[in-house]
Amino acid sequence: MADTLTTIALNIGSQRIGMAVFETAKNGGLLLKSYASETIVADPALESSRSGQTRVAVADLAQRLKVSRSKVRYAISGQAVFTRFVKLPPLQDDNIEQLVAFEAQQHVPFPINEVVWDYEIIEGTGDKEVVIVAIKSEALDEINASVNECGLSTAEVDVAPMALFNAFLNSYGQPQEPVLLIDIGAKTSNLLYLEGKRFFTRSIPVGGTAVTSAIAKEYGVSFLEAEHQKITHGLVALGGGHTEQLDESVAALAMVIRNALTRLPSEIARTTNYYRSQHGGNAPKRIYLCGGGANLPYTLEFFEEKLNLPIEFFNPLKTLAVGKGVDTALLQREAHLMGELVGLGLRGIGKSAINIDLVPAVVEQIRAADRRKPLLIGAAAVFIAGVATWSALQMVAAGRAQDKTRTMQESSETLAPLADDIGKLLKTQEALQAVASNFTTAEADHAFWPDLLSELTGALASDAVWITDLEPLKDFNALDPDPKPPAINGSPVVKADFASGTYGSSGFTELTRGEQAEIPAKGTKSPATAPSTGAVNAVRIRGFWRENPDSQNAVSKLLKRLRDKPGAFSFTVTGADHKPIALKDEQILKVNLASADGGELAFPFTITLPLAREVRIK
């Protein structure tokens, strides 16, 4: 699926994981092609298992929607990030980025080098104001690893309140009167104040989990049992004798739920006062309700009673087109749960008002490598074009001289020196062409290694595996049986004392004159049974995999990623009969299980990967 035509949106909540596939509609808006969701356990006592549950849910959704190995835009919950609205002094636009960086260092409660952060300018507030969003790098990398381990790569990382804001503007436009959007989640509730172009958000630690915990405490049951009772029999009690007509047990449960939710209107009133006093906003005149915590019967009436304002459910699908295969009955029931997904879909077609992108370390490395490629290619192209132009001019001059020589054959003795000059020019041309060819080959070999490292970084990213050493090899033969000392399959090309050597000295092992002469031309591939000398044809990777119940095949699973995405490495070699042979894991992967008896926390492994092409080292 092309990124320009299709957007895969993923909303990672504390209890609900939603995924949707959008395409660009004929009118330029969004077309919903497919949608699905999964629910995970939000029991605070099982927080350590949440990462694994999230990984399983995301993998299941990707398989159901048939989007495995695609790029995904995903949103993380507001509770996971630090959000701060900051007013800036009047400055030129050229200085805003430096000023925001300074403000981020002052307001973010962590060292700035330990967080990933982004900002967006908020319009319509009179004074210049920005919203700064930050998250600990380790927390973001953990979330991103859960997504990547499901076979999905990362396009952008947004935050749930910002995605909701974009979805609201798309469905309702800029509100002329102050409105409040209440998103009741499992662990937190996000409050979004919208007033014209003005925007403010705050997360409150009250949500569906607080209601479930109150039921569990009141009745002395487990969290799972309390959640079941809430879903099957729960409703929110209203004032004025609302529960008198209900069954006694249902009425008692309704009062427990009402008491647990009473804290939320108090927090809303407190936040509204803060918004009015500190940010110059106005009290809301209308309220929209969304989120899984709003599913209980009479939730809307409860907030109307407490806040004394007109309330309706938020519908982010008002302006969307829906594909033929989508269950419309499901959309009617869950439309108020899809705001974040719609906001992410708008990012894909460039129609979002706020664009926050929290970039994980792995994604930043891939983007940096992609940014370097055009520079290297452009430099090589300019050089080659210059050489080609010079060569063309020389060829024109040589051609003219040859024509003149043919017309003046009777004066050959007089023109003999000119013929010698022409011969010298032709030799010079051949020498320059050889230099240009060597340069382009060297540039290609130079760019090969950053691409190889990016490919390894993306494929071997796992919290159960880490890499300790990467060693280029020459003369590696993948079809040789396991060699016995002192014989070694593949020779290192980096000197053992390279780290302590003199600056500027070569780090490669010396090659004989014959080896240098036998380096193959670019694009050629030597068979595995007769490797060429003088060039790197494999890379040996050493590392450790952590001992835990589900990581027995952790290295093999990561190795499969490299097989599924051919790039710098080749898993097929040519045998003695010139037929291709597919390499098995045991031919390139060695895992040492001897340390298990010693009680070690990790097992060493070695992977020797043949390269897709040989890379010169001299």
C-alpha cells in the first residue's frame, strides 16, 4: 500500500487498541476502508504484562486488517506524555525554534537529552503560544518496539488529545462558542477546550479503571469480576429517585458507579477555572462526550445533571466516506471511540491542524540514513557529469583533429607532432574515465555500510536481543562444514589493534598484490564455493539473547526479518554445480547454550551473514 494513498492508523489506549485503514476519497477527504478493535485487561495489578498484551492485540489487528509489514501512524495516550502550554515573548519568527527549545528545558521535568519532544504553535490566543509535548525516550522506545515486533514500521507517533483535536475540527469546524470535549479513557480522561482557534488540553487521572476498582473494593471481588459486573449490569444512578424502580442489586451497583464518577465533574470544574484564569479562555457552553468510559447507560445524563450544560456524543465520522466492506452497525455503536483514528487519518492526507511527531531512536536513525542518500548520489552524479562533459569536449577536440589530419594527408610530416598530441589526449581521457569509475565504485561501497547498519538496526530491534560486535570478513564460504581450529571460515579484514593504532593509519589487514588485482568489478557476485579475495563478502555479528520463557527462538525470529526483506544480505549462494542453494539458519547462526549451567542471564550467539555483493576494502 502506498503511503500517499493509504493511511494505517493505530490508537494504543490503556484498555482499548483500535486500528483503521483510510484512503483518500474522491472529494479529497477521508475514506474509511476497514476498522477493528481489541480490548486488553487494564488491571493495575497486572501492569507488568500490559506490554505483552498490547503486542498481541496489535499483531492480531494487523493480521485481521491485512496490513502486516506496512507503515503505521499511531497515537499514545495522554497520560504517557508531559504536555505544557507556554506563552512566548514577542520575537521574530526566525528565533521561535531556539526560544521553544529553551522553554522546553525549563518546563520538561526531565533532562532534555533523556526525552523525545515536539511542539506546535497555537493560533488565535492573542499572544504567541506553543504546546510542548515530551515523553521519556525509554518509554517511547518500549511502545515503538511493541509495534515494530508485530511486523509494522513507524511512520509517525502522535498523542491522543492532539489527534482528537484534529478529528473535532474536521467534523464540526472551528466552534464559534466555547466547547469542551471529554474523552473518558480507562486510566485517564482527556479534557479538550476549543474556542475558535484557541485550544487547551489536560489529562485527569480518573477513568473507567477507577469505577471498576471502586466496585471491586465495595463487593470484595477481583478486578476482572468487577469489570464483568460493570459491563453486564452497570449503569450510572441519577438524582431524583432514579434507582427506586430498579432491582435492588442493580440500584446498589449504580450508586457505587455514580460515587466513583462524582470526582470527574469536580476535576472538570477545577480545570475550567484554571483554563479561564491562566489561559484567558471562557467557560464551555456545550460539551461533547467520547471514550470507552462513556459507554455505561445514563453517563451522558449524569454529566448533564452535574455540569448543567447541553451534552451530546462526539461523532468523528460525520464528514467521512465509508467503504462497502465496513460494518456500519459497528460504526454506529463505536463512532465516539474512533476520534483518535480519524485524527491520525487526517495526518496522512495533510489536513490536520496540529502535527506532533515524537520520533523514536530507531526511526530517527532510519530517517537520517535516508537523508544522507540523496547527498551521496548527488555528489557522485555531479562529479560524473563533470568528467563526462570534459571527456566530451576532449572527444570533440580529438574528432576535429582527426578530420583535419585526414584532409591534410599530403602534409603528414608537418602534422606528425599534432597526431602525437591527439594520442596523448586519448590516453588522458582513458585515465580520467578509469578514475571516475573507481570513484563511483568507492562511493557505492561507502554508502553500502550505512544502509547495512540501518537494515540490521531495524531487523534486530528487540528487548530480548542485543548486539556486541560486528566484524566484516573476507573469503567466507557458507557451504563449508564447521571448520576445526586452527582453520577459520572467513578472515577478519579489520586489524586486531585497530582501536589502539595511530590515527590515520589503515585499519584493514594487508593484501597481497595478487589479491588486490583480483577484486571483482561492481555488480559481479562470486560463488560461495570459490570466494574472491581482497573484498568483504560476509559480516559476523556477535551478541546475546536474554533467557525468558518466550525468547527461545528470539534470534531466529529476528533473523527471519532479514530474510523477508532482502537488502544488504544474501541467503542464497551458488553451489559447485552453479545452482542456487538456500542457506539454513544453522549454517549462519550459532547459539552457545553452555552458559545455561552457569546461571547466566543471557546466551551468546554468532550470526555470519553473506553479503548480497562483495565490497572492496582496498
